[in-house]
Amino acid sequence: MSTLKPTIEDVAQLAGVSRATASRVINDVPGASAPLRERVRAAVAELGYQPNETARALATGRQRAIDVIVVTPDLSVGWLGTHPYVSRVLPGVMPVLQGVNAQLRLHAVAQATAADELDQIASTTTLGAVFAEITPDLAAHFYRRCRRAVSLVRTDPAVPGMEADNFGGAYEAVNRLHQLGHRRIAAIHGPTLNPCAIDRRAGYLQATQRLGLADLSADGNFRREGGYDAAQQLLERHPDIDAMFIACDLMAAGAVQAITASGRRVPDDVGIIGFDDSIAAVCTNPPLTTMRLPVEEMASSAARLLLAGGPLRGHRQQFPVDLVVRESTREPDTGRVGGTR
């Protein structure tokens, strides 16, 4: 089988159109009918054609850029400042773009109007898009219109992805708490439609089932307030809880506040392990033991793939999630233990 990359001439031949028509469709400029556009797009998808983005930018007058896309229900003023995950994606992408004449564009997309907004972004994308936060259906929707995309969350199987071991990280967190002597281990989970939250919930449930522990769960929303409310509810329903696995550090910060407000102490009465290793983990009192999500490394890998021309359909790159020990768990040894840091 040939290893040569398909060309625009190959697309034109397969679609049965002229090279000029294929170019107009690929560059999203006027001059081609709807049926012709569908034929060209089908040929692009079948061949896996990836346009030369430098030439494409010159042809369209568009600045070469990587689009970072966040689909979120919360677009209140200052949303980025309270979103420590996305604030780690940007430093991962930016160094990769230095010296290559390319920009970073951040798009915060409202969940309610996401499909239309994603269509608009796809029509102006040059180097490609990094999905920082998106649901699988919306990722697939964008990918059908623009194949230059990489997701940082688990999504549609066709969409290339940088995948962290969210399931394994949650499983390890519960197992670690059990090793430290905790037997009433509750969990505060993230949004029900968020792929990372889904995997962390599944990891917690499998660990508790294997260890013969009760499922003591509450739902949060990856926000501090959600963590506070969920922890308060759990402590009222199950006052004998002695540990919590919390699916993000921001919720964990709220949980620490709720635990302290109830008269309990962290870690003496309730041990806590969070998830992400975000800025919230070191600002909490006490600082959080947490599972480190390698966000910056994932984002930079995604950006490099896009600069190289984009990954193939279904490409996957796996990233481990590591335990970082701080003061929210009572550890037998405060130094490095096994694979922890």
C-alpha cells in the first residue's frame, strides 16, 4: 500500500471536480454548489487528506493558529480564572507555538449553542483545534467538518485524542486511602456528561466493589461550591465517613471547608485525595494529596501533532496519572513512596 500522502489533485479526481473547485471547497470560499461541496468533503474524508496549512493560510488570508475549544455551561464573567484545568492547557500549547508564526485562539462555547458555534470555528480553523473540554457528540460534530482536531478528553473513537488514565487514577486513589486504614470512603463526582468525570466515577466504583466497601457518593459540578454542598450532604447522611475521594481539586477545596465547618479535621478525622494537581491543590489548607493529571504535557503533545500536519483518524496517546502526596492524608512516610512524588 502506498505511504504517500494524498494530494488535492487526488481529492479532485476522486470527487470528479477540477482542482480549483476542490481548493474552493477545502478553503471554504464561494464558488461551488452544495452538491459539489458534499462530493469534495466525502473525498477528503475517504482519503484522509490533510491540507498544507501554510499554503491554506496564504490562500485564505487567515492567520495560522491553533484553536483551543472549551464547551461549558458556565460563561459567567471571570470563568477562566475559576477554571484551573483550562488555565493549564494554555501554558501547554503556547511554548510549542513560539517561533513558528502561529497564534493561539481560545474559544469558550456555550453548551446551549455549541453546534452552531463549532461550525463557525471549524470553517475558520487553520492549523487545527484542541478540545480542552467537550462532549463526545460535539467532538464528533466538529470532526465531521474539520479533521484537524485533537481532544484532551475521552471522546468519539474517530477523533484523535490525548487520553489520561482517569479510571486508573481514581482506582489508585481509593486503594491508597484503603491502605492508609480508611474504610468509609466517600466520593464526590463531577458532571454526569463529562467524560473525565465518568471515568473517575467508574474507577471509584470498581475500587470500592473490589475492596468490599460501601458506595457513599454525591454529585458535584467541578466547582468549589459543588464540593462544599456535596461534602455537607455526605457528612449529614454518613457521619462516620473517614475519607473522601474527590474528582477534582476545586471541589476538594470546597469539601475541606465543609469538613472544617462541621468541626472535623483534615486529615485527622477525614483524609482527602483530590484529582488534577491544579493550583487549588496547593492553595487549600491543608494542601491536597491528589492525582496529578498531566495537562500541560497532553496539551503540548496535541499542539505538536497539529503543527506536524495533524494525527490520523482514531490516533491515541496515553498518559499516566500519578499520586502526589501532601498534607490532606495522614501518610506513614512523608517522603517518596513507590511511584508517588
